[in-house]
Amino acid sequence: MQKESAIREPLILGHKTYKDITDDVVRPIVGPASLGWKIMITISSIVALYGIGSILYLISTGIGVWGLNKTVGWAWDITNFVWWVGIGHAGTLISAVLLLFRQKWRMAINRSAEAMTIFAVIMAAVFPGIHMGRIWLAYYVFPLPNQFGSLWVNFNSPLLWDVFAISTYFSVSLVFWYVGLIPDFATIRDRVTKPFAKKMYGIMSFGWSGRAKHWNRFEELSLVLAGIATPLVFSVHSIVSMDFATSVIPGWHTTIFPPYFVSGAVFSGFAMVQTLLLVMRKAYKLEDYIHVKHVEYMNIVIIVTGSIVGVAYLTELFISWYSGVEYESYAFINRFSGPYKAAYWTMMTCNVISPQLFWFKKIRRSLVATFILSIVVNIGMWFERYVIIVTSLHRDYLPSSWGEFIPTATDVGIFIGTLGIFLTLFLAFTRFFPVLALNELKTILKSSGESYKNEQVK
Amino acid sequence: MKKVFHVMYDDDEKLLVAARELVSKGIHVNEVYSPFPIHGIDPVIGIKRTRLAITSFMYAMSGLSLAVFFMWYTMISDWPMNIGGKPSFSLLENLPAFIPVSFEFSVFCAAHGMVITYLLRNGTLPGMPATNPDPRTTDDKFVMEITTDTNSMNAQDLESEIKKTDIFELSIKDLKES
């Protein structure tokens, strides 16, 4: 068995046995839904319905109901897309990269983080879809043989790379997540007593029986999937950033974009994981599994990636001045002193200054401070995308075509609506799915469980 | 009558120790059912390392060749287009722009091909019946399956050998002819 230093903080608190882990994770699934859950899912579904209504209004009326104009042809839609894709980066990073680095603390959070990833990517995919205007022609993005001459898609375009990147990322994350869920569904299947639930979990567990050979394959599969998902995570947001970086718009045309976007994505993804998990651990009484040490580890990731983002902001400013290109330097001067300066300074405060508070151990280990700062980071990251997209577009090369973007109620409705859909999906997940990778957690109980560690010290 | 022994242990290490002991006495362990992977059990009961990773590499290579061939066919052979003067006259010239899609498609094929192979080889597919001998093996119990037809010992000897290990529960059933 693997031994771990006794000085390291235990990852599973309390005197747990294997059975306790099963009980703690399965309890919320077999028990009745709590009142808090019912209230939350009602509110989030109402918001989701409002969002769906806004989307239907948009599709039936046309893109004109957004605040876009001929100068600013991309605004909240792509801002929301990039924001959601960014949030969707934490899950696979946690389960893939941290698996390769053998970080045991990932096991408490990977399941829900991956679920969050999948729902966030679904939300992201909504925006390019509805942005097309005629969504019924969305299949044009795929290279299908057709009757319009040999009209193939353009493989030189980063927008098409994005189609491949997002669909690969979504489907690979989904199977990675599901393969890990199969053994846990089997545990629930063997636990529940209601016939309908037993039948459903039976179907979803694919007849998993925990044979030694199957576990042997399972471990190999997880490792290889982690190995190929790691470059995938980095490629996805790099490609998203190339949507901008390969254009000739000042403020977008920068080589720093791929690494800067990837670290921003991890930054916002971890912030969203913190926001959701801090509530979830309390609501489902999982404080022994997701405790202060886990939160601290995640805050360390936030401070590292947040600092990279900060350096990237400053580098952009410096290069725009140092390059001596008038258009380039104007784009950045306009960012921090033009009509959108409030958005710029919100972004700077939320993303660069506030996460630095995590250098203090007290703040890093405080759950309340973490919860507040995680929301601040997500607000900041939304503004980052807004600033990059709108401020770069609204001052055209021709002053006669300068314009401004003002969001309409439909813009706001769709954005709020995706938050509602996302939360509804996440709440449904916490009710019916095992929110912790319970069988994986059992493998670290003896090396990182509190009672086993105490015995080691003796 | 052929018998099947389901030997239950309440700890993964107890099972591992017991398996080593029984195997050293020449007893063949058919199968082990556990809620999580028991590290170190595979060589003891004679399970070889899976070749799944090799299949994944082969799927990735097929994906890569398919993607490159398809992009060459659409962009260069079938209908070359002048898009912003970007090079589109030979595969080599255009290759840098094809890297992202080639990579994504290789990953796509590697991941999905491997998962499908894994599910098929395991025989775990939607709606398949569970075959673990006891529902507790997905919770906190560990079961070893030993049958008389794969062992030269008779049922009584096997039983007494098994009982020497640190067992939690033992169930003996008649082996169904399949």
C-alpha cells in the first residue's frame, strides 16, 4: 500500500470506513429531496424558462433584437460563449491533469467539477448556435456532402477549428465522466430498494460487477483518457483565442492570446467550482470529504492562474506601447480610458487585485472569503471577455463608423437564462448522481484518511 | 457435483493476503469482485496487463490519417478556394492550418474508440444484468470466486484451505452448467 507523510493534512476527516463513504454519498440520493433543493430548483427553472423564452423570441424575430450594430457585430453572445467555455475548463483539468500528477485531493471534487464542465460547455454551445440567426442551418458547420456544388467548410478558419475543438472537448469530457460514473452507479443500484430506481440505476450502471479484469482495464482507460484529455484542455481554449488572434483587429491580433486565455479559463473554472462546491458540501453534509484543505488547494490554483492573467494584461499594455503601432496603442488606451473604462477597471480589480488576497493564509483557508472572491473572479472574467470583444470592435479604422454597444433585454435575458439552465442541470445532477467519486475515494482512505493517519503517527 | 465458493473478506488487504496464500498452495482463483481496484491483485490471480492503450493509439492514428486525407480532399483536390490568399495549392503548404483539426480529430477517435472497445470487452453495456455474486461487493466487501472445476483439489480440501484465511463469510453453491 502507498504510504503518505503523516504531516500532510488528511484528505478524509473523521473515522470513516468504506461503508461510511458509500452511506454519506448515497444518502442524499435515496432520501427525500430537501426543501432547500426544491426551492432552488424552482427558482432556477423559472429563470431557465425565461432564458428559453428569450432564445425563442430571438430565433423567431432575428438577431436584430440583440444590441448589435454594424460596428459591434459581436458582443454579449461571444462574451458569454467564451465565458462558459472558460468555466468548462476546470472539470477536465481537475480530473485529467491532476490525475497525471497523482494529486489525491482531486478525488473529492472531480465528479462534480466534471459535471459542471459538461453543463457549462452545453451553455457555451448555445451561443454560436443561436448567433447563426438561422439555427436550422446549423448543420452547415459540419463538412457534409451537399447539393450546392462542392461547398465544403473552410478548414483554414479558426471558427471551424472551434467547431471541432468544442465538440471533441464536450464528447470526450462526457465519456470520461460517464466511464467513472459506471462503478458508482453500480453501488447505488445495489443499494436502492425502490424498483423503479433500481431499474434505472441498473440500466445506467451497464451491468458493472467490479471484476478484477474490469478494474484493470478501468485504470488503464482512466490514465490514457487523462493523458489525451490534458492536451485537449489546453488546445480548446487556445483555439477559442485564435478566433480573435488570427484576425486583423487591433486588440485581438496578439500572439499572447492562447496561453493567456487558457490560464484565464482555468482561473474562472476553479472559481466556479468553488462557488458551487462550497454550497454543495454544506447542503449534502460532505464537509469531511471537501474540507478546508481542498478549498486551499483550489485557491492556490486560482492565485497562480490569476497572476498569469495579470501578467498577460500588463504585457498586452506594454507591447501595445512598445510596438509603436498607433492603432494597437490606441486600442489599449481606449480600453482603460474610453467609454468602456468602467468595464476595464472592473476586470482589473476583480481578476488581478482581488485574487492576490489569497496570499494570506487566513483568507485562503476562509470559506466565506473564498465564496465571495470566487464570485468576484467570475464577474471579473466575464468583464474580461466583454472588454476584449466590445472595446476592440467599437472603434473602427474609420471614425465615421465608430459606434457603441448597448445590451437589450434579450441580451440580458439569454445570459441570465443560461445561468438558470446551468443551475437547473447542476441541481438535478446533485440529486440523482453520486456527487463524489465514491469508489475512487475508498482507494485513498487508508493513505489519506484521518484515523489511518493517526495510527501511523503512533 | 461441481461447486463454486464465494469467499467474502471485509478488507482489501485481507483478500490480497488470502489470495497470495491460496495461490501459493496451487489453488486457482477464478475472479475477484471488489468495489474499487485492489492494487497488486492482478499478478497474483494471473491477470495480464490490458492492451487497451495500444488500441487507443491505433484509433488515434486512424483518426489522424482520416482527418488529413479529408482536409486534403476537400480543400486541395475537390474544390480549392482562394480565401484571403492563403496557400491552398498543396497539402504541405496548407498543412499548418490543418494541425488543429487533425489533433482534435485524433483525440476524438482515440477517446471514443477506446471507450467503446473497453465497454465491449468488459461486456458492460446499457441494460446489461449485474453479475456480482453479492450486492455488498459494490459497497465495502470483497469477494473471491473459486470453483472446483478449475482446481484439482476436491471440495472438502478447498473449503478447509479457504477457511484457514481471514474470511468474513463463505457461501458454497452448486456450479450451474453453462
